[in-house]
Amino acid sequence: MDLGRFGIWRHEDGLSPEYAQEIERAGFGTVWIGANPKGDLALPEAMIAATDRLIVATGIINLWTVGAAEVAESYHRIARRFPGRFVLGIGIGHPETDREYASPYQTMVDYLDVLDRAGVPPDRRVLAALGPRVLRLAAARTAGAIPYLTTPQHTLQARELIGPKPLIATEQMVVLDTDVERARALGRQRVADPYLRLTNYISNLKRLGWSDADLVPDGSDALIDALVVHGDAKNVAAGLVAHLDAGANHVCAQILADDNDYLPALRSLGEALGTL
């Protein structure tokens, strides 16, 4: 699966076919559609149709809210029309937000079983994974893992755990701003709520060695700086490369910016990464 070295993660509300064109022009290989895209996959299909080479991926389809059979049907529609241009990213969600949350590991296994029976190729799907058990499942049943809200330390540990072959496509929040306090405040706003209120992310950060003092109430400066790379485009690019150096195959940047500043930041980051 050739995603390119770098991609963009953005909430579906901020994406459109026109934005997909901008992302492709900026030099990124893949766009990840965040926040539980709909099972009809109409948005990714429209974004693929509007671009020439861009890979479009879901980041993620929530297993509790979208059935595997519907997703499989939509996957095959897109795959027939645009072979090799779509990646199905799926994940389990969170107990705080999904009322049905029970037996999450078995639910993932069952969902993957349905995708198998429906003929969705394992090498065109990826699984949101943080902890060791789900990382191993991602390596065994899909092309690999798509960790979210992590650090290069987690990337290194994940690579050591699952070996050299499975894909690791990790998300990294970034702020292109050289004002440390302003950048950190924007990062904290994004990280503290909801992520520092969600058990899955808290547990993963504790596995990485962060203490309760770092996590409560809204994240220590050190934690926010680790989770949200900030600075000029060159410094942010180096933060993305750190994941590649730790063993990732692909890094998707989640650019934190106001709507008016987003496209300039996207282009600036693309230019900086293009020089590496």
C-alpha cells in the first residue's frame, strides 16, 4: 500500500472535493477523513473523483455506528471505479461515547470476519490501534495500524511489537506558529477535550510513561508539546519525520488552524516536506 510518506488528517466537516485537490497540489499522498464518515462513503468517492493520484482513507469508520456489510458494499463500489485509490480505516470508538461499547476486541474480530466474507481485501483496510493486543490484531488481519494521538516513542514501540512488515500510519497534530504560548494554547484546546477525557487515550499515554499530573486536568506543557508539534514549517516537518525515523511508514498531519489560515499552513508544510 503506497500512501506516500506524508498525508493529511482532517475532520470530514472540513473536507470536500475542492480541499482534496488542494491537498494533492500541496504534495501529500493521502488524505484521512476523520470523525466517523458515513457508511455510504460518498465523500471519499467524490474526493477521489476530483483528484488524479491522491489516496483517500477513512480515519475512522466507527464499528458501533456503521455496519460491516454496508461498508463492504460501498468499498467495492469505489474499488471498481477507482482501483487502488481507497483505504478503509476502521476502529472501535470509546466507551464514553459509544453506548453499545462491550466486548470491544471481539467486536473488532467479528467486524473483520464480515469484511473477509464480503471480499474486502485485508491489504486495503487498516485498524485504529494503540495497545499491544489491538496492534497485533491490526498486523494479523489488516494492512496495519493507524495510531492516533501518539508520540514517536509509541511508534517505536509499535514497530518493535508488530515487526517490520505491517503498515504503521500514525497521526500527528501540528500547529504552524512560532509563538510557543499561542501554539500550545491551541494544541491544549484540541487535546484536552475530548481526548484527555477518554479512557483509551489516557491508558495509552500512561503506558508511555506520562503521569496523572501530566494528564489532569488539561495536560501539562510537556505533554501538549509532545502531542502537538509546533513551530515554523521546518520544525513541524522534522516532528513528522521523527515518526518515520521511529518506524512509521506514513505520517498524517492534523493541522490545527482557523479556516482562514488552514490552506496557507497546508501549503507551507507541503513545501517544507518536499525539501526533505
